[in-house]
Amino acid sequence: MLESTNNPNKKTWLNVTENSDFPIQNIPFGVFLTREDIITIGTRIGDTAIDLGALHQLGYFEGIPLTEDIFLQDTLNDFISDGKKTWRAVRNRISEIFDIENSTLQSNEEHKKVVLFSMDEIEMKLPVQIGDYTDFYSSKEHATNVGTMFRDPENALLPNWLHIPVGYHGRSSTIIPSGTPVRRPLGQQFPKGAEKPIFGPSRLVDFELEMAFITTDANTLGEHVPIEEAEDYIFGMVLFNDWSARDIQKWEYVPLGPFLAKNFASSISPWIVTMDALEPFRVDSPKQEPKPFPYLQQMGKHSFDIHLEVAIQPENNEATTVSKSNFKYMYWTMAQQLAHHTINGCIVNSGDMMGSGTISGPTSDSYGSMLELSWQGTKPVPLNNGETRKFIQDNDTVILTGYCQKNGVHIGFGEVSTKLLPALLQEK
Amino acid sequence: MLESTNNPNKKTWLNVTENSDFPIQNIPFGVFLTREDIITIGTRIGDTAIDLGALHQLGYFEGIPLTEDIFLQDTLNDFISDGKKTWRAVRNRISEIFDIENSTLQSNEEHKKVVLFSMDEIEMKLPVQIGDYTDFYSSKEHATNVGTMFRDPENALLPNWLHIPVGYHGRSSTIIPSGTPVRRPLGQQFPKGAEKPIFGPSRLVDFELEMAFITTDANTLGEHVPIEEAEDYIFGMVLFNDWSARDIQKWEYVPLGPFLAKNFASSISPWIVTMDALEPFRVDSPKQEPKPFPYLQQMGKHSFDIHLEVAIQPENNEATTVSKSNFKYMYWTMAQQLAHHTINGCIVNSGDMMGSGTISGPTSDSYGSMLELSWQGTKPVPLNNGETRKFIQDNDTVILTGYCQKNGVHIGFGEVSTKLLPALLQEK
């Protein structure tokens, strides 16, 4: 069934433009407000949003064990809790319903009226209630660049980096969907040459090009997820912009890690692309030397060939692509991250989110942050309108996009687009 | 009304033993399973648990704006969302109902049968669904001790420490109530003198004596909580044992902070003692020099005189008190922590939890961790049974207790008691 759903030759009776991110081979999951202001779980084919709550009420998921209200919720958490077998059955069924050769819904105007929406009628919401959010630091190129700039070029990678998928806990409350603007944060900084710390708006606001995966319930307290099972607990992936204030970060982060420099906002794309949809795009990840501990060892292809781009759009201007990277550069795989996260017995629940860390490629035009692209502000990045950027300026919009392409199939993530608003006036 | 509720002379018609942690002046909030296996929100006076869901159904909260099911829930989050005015009205009303001079419930045997439980009939649950958990590092003595051991005794405090209430994000999923045992975690370590990292059970499992506060919805994205309003958003406090694996921590924590060394478990006491109950025990906090930035400046008494103790109980043995500390030693106040946490616009929600960080006093018998008490294992701590401890051993139970005492009133937190189980056998 999965092969049929992922079949490159499959066509749908819905309209899908060429190179749409959402052909019938994608079938992502999201949460949206319908034109009647009802919240529902849905999917998307081309520019048509599909109300899965309505489809389910009309009986289209008959035979799949689903509770009556599973799609009439404001988050995907319960559906994700149902597990991989159910996600796959639902995605396969959606693929059948919208197959060009299936006329059941296609010819039912009454049903189509309540099930289908055009994208401009709906409002996308955060797809999951994120219980815990963890951010990894798994791009060797990024860790090396940061180590070179901030520490010692001769010892850029810290000693633990090749042994541990280094990660840390982030803040769930400020994870926001694409389209929600972010304010330039206030905070303490200690500029070079200053005699004491200062307080005010961050002057070094940056994006971080990341992807994130969403998990299902994976274990109970004290148990761990074996590496060979880890992928079964991953529901899907989104684009992730981990907003960062470099000056706040530099002053606050010793010894316990980044805090206010990160937790003012992190933005995600609203459609979760399933691991089933990404299956055809598996690739090898970089060779790991030294060999990791057994609990992190895996055979086969466990990375994914996902092209990533970052664009900066100044207000009332066109966007300029400033970086092209790829998820496949990640040194540690998602399965390794999840196995590591639970090796001590830490509980992973449905709706938890894990970020990859900034995804930098090997060349200077593939770096995943302004910190690296402008090399700490020493190499301003040119924009199409003649301006340059060292970091993100007020009213700039940062747009992350991503897609897979193979055998004529293009599976995309849509975008995560976020405008940076000026800081609120500082009180006192 | 608050003065009447906190009046030291107030007596209740329920039985309360001398020096009980839960006189009628306390009235904490918690969640428990009743003898009928129904989950409810409740309070406690002496050794009697009180079902607030039942009390509400019987009309005892008439006149207070509460939804019908506000106490028939498995977490306090919605009640906490109702805000300070409502918490205070409910606590004051409970105080009236159980006042020795009020015979309404006292003389109603039918009502008493459904409202009152003895403590051994019920099972305490986690009182809130913790959305985000942050841990601070706000004891100057603790930060100095750790800096002295791990870095440089001459520069024990890092440069940011006196300017910032340093904190970091923790893991919500593994916060557990008193009584839930914890497994010794597996993980990577790099012992002194080793040539490469090793993998196995942590050998340096430690407690951290902390307290934590629970917040209500405090702000929206991009806004901050002014310091003078911060206390209004704090619902109450619990005892908090932030379990730590020192060897895992040492190897993993650069540059992004502690991760697996902490997130295998953190234990809390199940009754949340309200800030209203703690009001009579306000004291000054330590003088802050240098003066903090304006967004952190406050006048008046913003700490609390809470006596804290840690005991270690080996299996089938009596417990030994190994530390006596006090919450008043904290350099940064809870209001300062909350104001700092939101100064960048980070959202704080109902049910979020913020830990104080290890609370160490000025003397070596008041340190809040085995790391400090045994000074990295160089001074084994004697137990009453003739054994000693450098860190926590398998099947030891660690018990944190805390109380306030003034004008003949004793308000306590009960305990957080957690047994450390041996590591699971390592696979492969």
C-alpha cells in the first residue's frame, strides 16, 4: 500500500500545479480554521485543503480504527498517539480517495462542499501541542564554524561532539506557526570593549535554518528506545527557524547553555510531512569516525535528501535567497538523536519536537545562519535590492523552504515565513 | 479576609496534630485519586484530604465565579488560569468551611462522607500539567561551590552571575510526584585519567535540594512581566529534587548545558502551598551588589523563610538528615526570575514550573547536593547506620522536607521522597 501511495505515476483528480510542494504523493497533516471558523485536522493536495474531520464523519475512513472525534481536535497529538500503523492507514486511504481513478468523492458535490477548501479560505494553526522541545546541534559544519569563530580554530569541535548527539532543552511555549511575527528581544549583552554589561534590544538577531521532527509516545520512565526502533516513533518533519539573539547568547550562556537568546520565538512550517512520504528520499548520512557507542550504531540509509533554502525579504522588496543547504549534511541522524535522548530513561511523548540544530553545508553559501554567512558580521551578505545584511533587520521577513525531488516526484514542506518586528520601547 | 485565613489563632474542627505541616492556615492544592478511583482536585487539613470537586457540587463555593467542572479535573492548570483573585477566594472559603466555629459541613454527616478522605485512602498525583519547566541557578553559595570545584577558586562565580538570574530549560516529561521511584541512568562519561569516553550506569547520581514555583498565564508573545507585578503570577511552591548524574553532566554539558544528566527525573512534593499561605513568612533576600538592571530591581521583602532538610534513607534503615538549608539564602528572588524570564517576550503559561536551583547555605552542613556535601567525594558523609555516602547508592531513598514557622504557626510542604532503583541491565 505504501508503494502505491508513493508511486510517482499516481495522479489526483484535484488540481495540482507543476512543482507544487503538495502532490498526491505528499499528504501532510496540519490543523486549520475553516471558513466557518471551526478548527479541524486536515491535509492538503495542491492548493486544496481537505477537512479530515468532515471526511471521517462522512464515513470515508471506515475500517480504520479511529475514535469519532480524532480529527475534530485542535492538535494532532491524539492522532499521533494512535501510532504508525494508523497514520499509514489514514494516509493510504486519503491517497485512494483523491486518486484520479476514484470517483466516489470526486462525483459527490454535496460531500466536496463540506470537505474541500481553497488555501486562502483557511488559517493554519500550530499542528501539535508541543509538550517538550529539544534542540540538537548535529551539523558538523555548523559546530565547526561556531567553534572556529568563538573558540579555537585548531580545536573547533569540542571533545564530546563526535561521541554525543549534543542537544539541550528549549522552550515549547514560544514555538509559533509560519506567519506569526516576532519581536526583536530585549536583553542583557556585554559588547566587546565594554566595561560592564548593557541592557537593550538585541543588535544581533539571527535565524537558524533547521528541520524538526515530531514524535509519538515512545517509552515510559526509565526505559529507552533502541536505535533500530527509533524511526517508528517519528511521525514527520517540519521546517524550523530557531530565532537567536547572538549578543544575548554570548553573555548568558555559560555555564548552563542558551536561554533568553533562544526562547523569544521559534517558528515552524504548519504542515507535518510524514516519514512515509519521505521514504523514497532516504540517503546515507556522513560516515561517523570514531564509531559511536553501540546504542547509537545503525546500518543502512537513515538520512533524507531534503533541499533547503533561506531567503530574506526586506519590507516592500523582493526576497533574496541567502543560503542553500541540505538536511543530508547532518552528522547525527534523527534515530540517533532519539535513541540518545532516551538512553537515560527520559520520557518522550506524542507531540514532542526535536530540532536538528542549524544545518550548514560544506560551502560558504550553504551555511544555516547569518552568524556564519556573514562570518560574525565581517562579510556582509548582499541582497537583490542593493542592500546588505550582517544580521536580520527590523521588518525583514525570513523565509525557509524545503523539498525533496526524485523520479519526477517533488515533495515539499511549504514554507516558514516570519517577520521580525522592532523591539517594544524599553520601559524605564 | 486573607488576614483571617492566615490568623495564627484560627482553629479547625478537623483533627490536626501538633506540628502538622497542614494546619488550617496552610490549605494547599493538589490532585488525587479518591477511594472510588475518581480523580479530583483537593486540599488537605491535618491528615484529612478534602475533595474540592465534591464540595463544589454541594454548593459550598457559591458566590465564587467558578465553572462547574473546575475541580473535576486531573490537573490544576485551569484553576490556576482563573487567577489570583479566584485562588484567594477559594482558599478563604475553605478556611471558613473548616473553621471550628462553623458547623455547616461539620454537622452534615452525609456531606462529610463524600468530601473527606483519610490520607491513606487516596493517591497523590502530579498537581499540574507542566508545559514548560525552567531551572535557575540562583544560590550564590551553590554557584560558588561548583565554580570552586570545577573551575577556579579565585574566580568561582562566572562574570554574568551577579547580573543575570542564570537559568536554563529543563524537561517537563520526567517531572514526577513524590513516591515514584527513579532508575539510575545509563549514559556516556569520561572519567578522569581515561583515554576515551565510556558508557554505562552513572556512578555519581546526586540529589539537588530545590524549591519550585508554579505560574499562571503571565503574558503574550513579545510582552514582558514587570518586576512589580511578577508575584501576582505565582500560584504557589513545592519542594523539588532535581536529580543529577554528575559524571554524565561533566562530559555532555559543553557548550549547550546539562541534558541527559538532568532529564532522567525530577521529583516534586504533591501539595502546592500558595503564596497567600507563605505571606507571613516574607524576609529580605541577600543584598545585591552590583545593583541589578532596572527590570530586576525591587523594594521590600521578596524572599521567604522556609527551613529545608534533606535525609538519606538506605533500604531497611532509618533516615539520616544530611543537610539543613533555607530558601531565604537565594540571591535572586522568584519575582526577579520571572521578570528576567519574560524580558525578551518569552511566554509563561499556567502550569509552568520554575526551579530555584540548588539551595546551599553558607556552612558545609547546609549544602544542597552530595557534590558539595562530600566535596566531590573527598569527604564522605556519615549516616546513622555507620555507612557513609559520597553520592546516592542504589535503593537509597532521598527525602526533602520544608516548613515555615512563626508566631506559633507551622506551615509545611510535606515531603518529596524518591527511591533510586538500580540501572536497567545494559543491552549489548
